[in-house]
Amino acid sequence: MHNGALSLFLAVISEEKRRRRRRPSTSGSRPREKNLAPAQNAKSESNLIERIHAGNRWTRAQVESLVAAGHLDELRKRLCSRMSFGTAGLRAPMGAGFSRINDLTVIQSTQGLCSYLSRYFADFSSRGVVVGFDTRGQEESGCSSQRRKTGCDLIFCLLVDCSSLAKLTAAVLLSRDVPVHLFSTFVPTPYVPYAVKKLGAAAGVMVTASHNPKEDNGYKVYWCNGAQISSPHDKEILRSIEEQLEPWSSSCWEEELVETSPLRTDPLTQINSCYMDELTSLCFHRDLNRSCTLKFVHSSFHGVGHDFVQEAFQTFGFAPPIPVPEQKDPDPNFSSVRCPNPEEGESVLELSLLLAEKENAGIVLATDPDADRLAIAEKCGWKVFTGNELAALLGWWMLFNWKEAHPDPADCQKVYMLATTVSSKILQAFARIEGFKFEETLPGFKWIGNRIHELSKTGNTVIFSFEESIGFLCGSLVPEKDGVSSAAVVAEMAAYLHNQNLSLNQQLHNIYQTYGYHVSKTSYVICNDSPTIQKIFRRIRNFDGDGSYPKMCGGVRIVHIRDVTTGYDSSQPDLKSVLPVSKSSQMITFSLQNGVVATLRTSGTEPKIKFYTEYCAAPGNSEVSHLEEELLKITAALVDEFLEPERNNLIRRCV
């Protein structure tokens, strides 16, 4: 290895250890760590160079190639920073480095989580942790079982798949005599939070990167209430991780523990059975479903969804949907799609639409690789619904069926629907007319999941929640977006409307006629340079001089600005945002004089700046073409004037 790479590698490790020694413990009692004695430390240090040379050939090649190319900035990015919890946990490319997903960073993360949970829960040793995984992985691997068993030094190794990373997660916990409910095979992401609640576990871990590119992986953490972790737990867990950087023992590398430990159980059969039983609470017209002539096609996008969606359909009384054969089985390379994200629309649904034409199917359903999100297309020139449009339909459907069972208007007082603040305001329009309550949260389903938990404690019922990025939750079966249950609910809604001689698209327009047209646009630009993103948002905050935000957008006056990053909201008497401050991400919302609401925010999972615009018309205003024209004008101005794509070398979304 080049001396420069080796020196940098050793310097980073030394700095990590110095930081750990300098950091005062804020935790009181800590789990029993197996710190090395001084003589052992000396031996460990003397062996470090040898270990690096003998280590993983693939990750060593990464470092050497970066040094040979003179990419020291990339080396620093990988080795001098750590991952942090975003809107979907830890998520990063797989590879060498503290800022990447690999066996060491997963072990470190689990040690930190275990340490924090042991301090927080007096009964942690009896409650345990749920661990699940999807079908992601990578073909290259230089890991040897010998190195794993002997390696307690800070070396990086890339494991083949999510299953191995999940087993390492379990091994760390089992090495501390913590019970682990480890699924024996891949499962949808919602199964982990569902299992956490059902089994009374202290927490859950899902190894997944959802719809991200194949090079990525992730580590998603759920709290005991089944919702993703939020503040202060996320910050405290990160602090705990930094206090537990050196693997506790060789046991942490031993995947075999999951096969031999009596503390490991497999919850698959129990959880799947309970989930499907409870799913029946969302089925309102089983007899109609049994006689349905409408045909459905389903793509699982090379992920986990196939078997579970098939079973969910049967639970609702439907014949199983027709699977897209090329995408039915797990494939970590996502070979048949340019990106494994069904939100991209028709360009990634080509095989599904071709099969639907061949089979004369009326509806296409696509779940993303970990089956927590859902895309829908309908055969009327093949309309692919946006997340906001499908939310309007699902919100109407859940309210329609709830009112059928609760005809007294007074019952609405404890009924809620939730949406993230960058999503359509259509549910707010429903609430104004129908009398139930609507709330917004920050982006990310962790905010919705935790709010569902809070509302349930005071006797309230949340019947529908969504985020515009095709994440839906019908009812409150699990405090997480759920593509499996949503697929079955959409099928029943489509079957019911089909029986009424209505299409989904026709019903969508009926909804807009009643509650007002909501025309929206959601897209993004890609920016792979973090300083550029900071510069863009700094410019917006000083657009017309120091501390002065823009006053116009596309020739239309901006009447209110909310900056969740700084906590500023010009519409409030005290100028403070009602939504929680989120300093770790960028998000600014502009309310324009013509009624358009526009938001710019950074993605919590990918190197993107997302933009969201919506024009909300009053009920009865059906001049859709005018609304769309105005919205497109504002959207173009928002991007060109505030983001300056050409000047900042941003990559526009290809559609």
C-alpha cells in the first residue's frame, strides 16, 4: 500500500481513538466492554500494518486507487467523517471507510445502539431487539472468516449482502446476552416495526437502503413504539456509537452465533401470520373482491415484495396479482431497471406496462425493493399516479369507509389524517369540509410514526397518513409507510370503483371537483458536492442582502417564508416556525401571492435537492390547464433563480 494512504489510514484510526478517550462519558454505567490491556494494545498497534496489508483485497484496492489518482479529498470523506441518522436512518454506499456501510461500521453502530438501550431500558436483557433485512448486496467480497474471527482492529471489510450485515448486528447483541428476534429470510421493512410492537422489543434494526442505487445500503433503527428513532434518541445513539468504536470482542464478527445461541429466535411465522390477520381490518368489501374481474399486475422491483403482496391479495379475497417475471425474484443488481425506484414513473415501469397490455390488466402495482412504498398505474393511456394523486384517492377511500361504519358526524372529532409538510394539502381540504383533524409533520415518515403513537395515547384514531414520495399508511397497523398493505387497499378501491363503472382517474377528478383541484409538481436536481448545497441555501438566505430572503419568484410576490433549518417563519407573530427546527438538513418554504406553495429541501437519503410546488384551487374551480400553466412557470423560476443549475453544475432529473 502507498505510504501516503497508510499514513492517512493510521492517522484517522489514532484520531478516532483520541476522540473516544477525550469524550467524557454522559451515560453512567456502560455495558461491560472488553478493553485491551496495555500490552495487548501495543501488540494490536504493532500488528496494524500487517493487518491492513493482509486485509480485504477489495477495500484495499479502493484506497490504493484513490491514492494513485491523487484523490485525497475522497479519502478524507471516507475516513474522516461518520454517517449520521437522516430521514431513513444510516444510509451510504457500501465500501471502505467510516462514512460507508461495511461490517465494521455496522458493528460499531450496533455496539453504540446496544450500549444506549442497556442504559435506557432496565428490562433490555429480556425485551431484546428485532433485526430484519432486505435483498441488497454486492458481488465483490474479500472477507475471510479467519480475519473476521481474529479481527478486533479497525479494519474495513465489505460483506456480500444484507443478510450478513443483519447477522453481524445480531452477533454483537448476542455477545452481550441480548435476545435477538432475527428474521430467517428477507422481509418488507414494515415487518420490523410491526414485530417490535407485537413482541414488545426495545428496538428494531432493518438493514436496507430501500429504493437507493444498488451500491448503497443502510441501517434503519426503530424505537420501542415501532416508529423510527427521532430526537433525542438519534443524537444519543450517535454519541454512544462514537464511544464504542473498537469492536468489543472477536464474537462481534461471528455470524455463527445466530445459529447456535439460544437467545436467537426467528419471528417470521408468527409475525407474518399476525400481520395478515390484522390486515383484514383494512378490507371492507371482501365479497366484491372475490367476484372482481379487474386484473392486476405487480412488480416487486427485484426486491422482497412478491410473496407478501401475493398473500395480502389473497387475504383480501382477490386472486393473486400477475407478477412481472423478470422482476419477481430478488436481484441485488436490479438488472432490469435503470434505478430501483418506482417513483421515477413510466420510465422504470416499462416491463410492468408491457405485461399489463399482454394480460389485459387494468392496474399496475409496483413496490420498491423493501416494499415500503407503492406506485400505481391505470390503463387509460397508462396514467401513472403521483404520490399526491394516489394520496387523494386513498384518503378519500379511507374516509368513505370510516364514515360508513361511523355515521355520526361527532365521531370525527377524534379522527386524524397526517401528511409531511412537503406533501399535497389535499387532506387539509378534506378536513375543512368533513370535520376531521389534519396535521403536518416534517419530511420523513419517522415524524408521522411518532405522531401516530402520541395521538393514540390520547384516544385518537389516525385513519390515513402519507408522504408525497409514494409512501402511504392506511389505518395504523404499523407506524411506518407500508407498500404491502397499501397494494391490497388500492386493489380493493379499484375493484369497488370498477363495479361503479368508474376508473381511479375519474374518481380523482370527482374528488378534485368536491374539494378543489390540487395541482402539484415534485422533482429534484442532483448535487454530489456538499459545500455547493450549503452555498446555494446560504445565497437564498441572503438573496437581497444580509439576512434577507427573496421577495419575488417568477414575477410573483412571496408573502411568507418558513425556514425550518433556522426556525424562522414570517407568517407567525413571533416569527418562529411551528414545525420543529431541523438544523441537520436544509428546507425553505415559500408561500406566494397567487396561492402557490413551493419548498426546497435536501434529501435525507440521497445527494439531491428536491423541490415541491403546489397550486391549491377552491372547490368548483376546474380551470386545470391554467393552474398547471401557472405552476410550471413558478416551478421553473424556483429552480432557475434560486438553485442556478448551470452555474452550480447541478444535474437535472432525466424523465
